[in-house]
Amino acid sequence: MLDAFAEIVKACLEDERILSIVQQICKLSQEEREQFLTKVKRYFFDKNDESSVEAYKFYLIILEDENAEKILKLVEEGGRSINKI
């Protein structure tokens, strides 16, 4: 999981669009996150190309527990404390 976190933090630091997605997820309530996760699962259900699989993994990680908040905190720290998770 640490590698996935590191990849997402790096992506956020390099791409404003990815950062924006994480920020928006942080603003969702738990109920909204669960609804969004259901939509994500439905959307990616029959997708099996590499980019879709990677996107699906990304959403699963950021929607789990408080991972989006943890990732955002690491981004705000410039990714320096990725090993402290």
C-alpha cells in the first residue's frame, strides 16, 4: 500500500487534475463516498485495459478509510513524509 500512496502523492505533485480529484474526495461525506464508490465499481466493472485498471485502483485507494486525507496531507508536506504512514 505504501508504494501506491507514494505513486498517488507523486502524481498529485505533478498533475493538478489528480490533486483536484483527491481534494474533491476529501470534501465528500462518508455516505457520499460510499455512493461514489458504488458508481466507480459500476463504471469499471467491464473495463480491463491497463489505464482503466490503474484508475480503478486509484479510486479504491483514495475512497478507502481516510486515505484521501492522508494523501492530501502528504502532498501538502511535499511528499517528504511518505515513509511515516
